[in-house]
Amino acid sequence: MKTRILLAALIISSLFSCTKDKTSDDQNPIFEASLGGVYISNEGQFTNGNASVSYYGGSTQNVVGNAYYAANREALGDICQSMYLINDKIYLVVNNSGKIVVTNAFSMMHTGTITGFTSPRYFLPVTSTKAYVTDLYSNQISVVDLTSNTITGHIHLNGSSEALLLHNGYAYVTNMSTSELYKINVSTDNVSDSVQVSPGGNSICEDKDGKIWVLGGGDYLTGAPGGLTRIDPATGDVELSLSFGSTNYPTKLRMNSTGDSLFYIDTHIYKMAISDTALPLTPFVVSGGRSLYGLGYDNATNLLYVSDAKDFQQNGRIYRYNTNGALIDNFAAGIAPGDFLFLH
């Protein structure tokens, strides 16, 4: 009898020892996103390698604090700057790690890594097989082959490069270190023109009339103030130029779903109609002592997503507002939440 009991115990022990922890390799994934959800890139603390991606499950109001780690059981890297969705793949630009991590859009499982960057900032597909990646320090844009996930060339610029917009066969690229907006022919990968805008261009968008808006935060070195510029891409002419004060640092320009209203952060959140000829004086959302850092507009729900980075040391928080500026709800995010990616 004792022998039978011992044998049974050994069999049970063997079964348990062969049972592995569930990982992203299993047929039943640990993490699964759905249409209507939103990803939030959390930069993390500089040099600490604790960047993360949060997921908010839309109508289910389910929050996954670190979706990338849940799917892959590995750290993402240092400073997740931005995200882009194309062909059911998400490209996570990890700035201080000098790489772009490619994942499945719904499982967040790692499918590839693009390396060779100095300090990548933003990603934009310009054809079905090619993307541009801007860089803070290398004075060039990297040309990426989306099929092989490799850098195949560079476009040299005067100064850094930041936000990108594709319009009618040209990529428009802002420059954080000058007052230039570059116009690049995506067929030849050559700079064909540039437009003078306000210094410190950090964000760009297009309105319903096809006009391009560029937001500049100003020049740290000279103290030149930032501004908001509207450009007609058909002629290259500057149609409107509005200046901020020398103590302002506007950033994160966003457009609503109908293309007729702008939003941006300047301590508070401001809203402006594209027909306005002066900057708004009254905040759309008051900061209330929060460190408002990230801004996103969900075209499907017409909700504005605003992140509070707090002290950039602890986990931040996301606030959602309707088109009237009324608070809908809020939920937790990771450290320094800065960018939003909506799954539609």
C-alpha cells in the first residue's frame, strides 16, 4: 500500500513539474484587444527601461496596465514615444532604445524589431511597403522597408525631425530645432521644398479643407515664441500665422473627426475652430493642477483623451471628455502616458 501511495505521489509530482506557466506562446493568449479599444503608450522613466503599453477595452471599461509584457513576458525598452497601426500591425517607437518594436495589433505579441536608429520619434507609412521614421538627434529621416523591417536609406535634413503628415504624395515633416516644415517627395525620397513656420514644430494635422496646420512650441535657445500656422499645400503659401507668448509651450495639436476643430495643450486644453483668426483665450479643459501631457481624439466616439503624467515618477491617469468639455470618466495608465492609438 505504501508503495502504491508513493508511486501515485511521484506521478502527480511529475505532472505538475511538466506543467508550464501560461505564456503568449499558448493557443489561448493572455492578452487580447478588440475593435473599439485604445492603446496608451507610457514613456516610463528616462534610462530606467520601464516603458509600457496600457490598453483600455472601450465599452467593457477593462484596463490592462502593461499589455506588451502580458503578451510577451519581456520589457519593452526605454521611452515608448509613439505608436502607429498599419495592416493589423502596431509599430511601437521606443526612443531611447533606438528601435521600433512590431507587434500584432490585437494580441500585442512581438513579431519583429527594426534597429539602427539614433533617437526615433515618429513613424509614418508613405507607401504600402515603405515608411519614414523621424529622429531627434541624427539630422535625418530613416527610410524603412516594411516587408523586411530594415532601414534602406536616409533623407538628410537641417536639424532634427519630428511629426509627419502624408498629403497628396508628399510627406510634410516638422522640425524641433528650426522654423522649417519640410516637404518630401515620397516617390524619390528627396526634400522638394520647405516652408517657414513658427519655431519648434512639434505636431501637425490636416483639416476638412485639405489645409495643413503646424504647431510650434518655440525656440528654447533664442526664446522665440511658438505659434500656430495654417498652410495651403497646393501653393505652399502660409495663410494664417498666430503667435503665442514667450512663456507658452503649446504642444500635441489634434483635429476632431469632422476636421473643423483643433485641440492642443498649453498647460490647459484649448479648442479652436479652423475658421478662427485668433488663438482661444478660454481653456476647453482646465488643468486643475494636473500635468496634462498626452492628447488624443477618438473619431469613432468623438471623445477627447487627456493624460496626466503627474510627477513623471508614478503612474499617470487618463481622462475622457465629450465635445462639450464635460468629463466622462478616468482610468489608470503607466508612467508618463503620452500617446494614444485607437483600434477602428
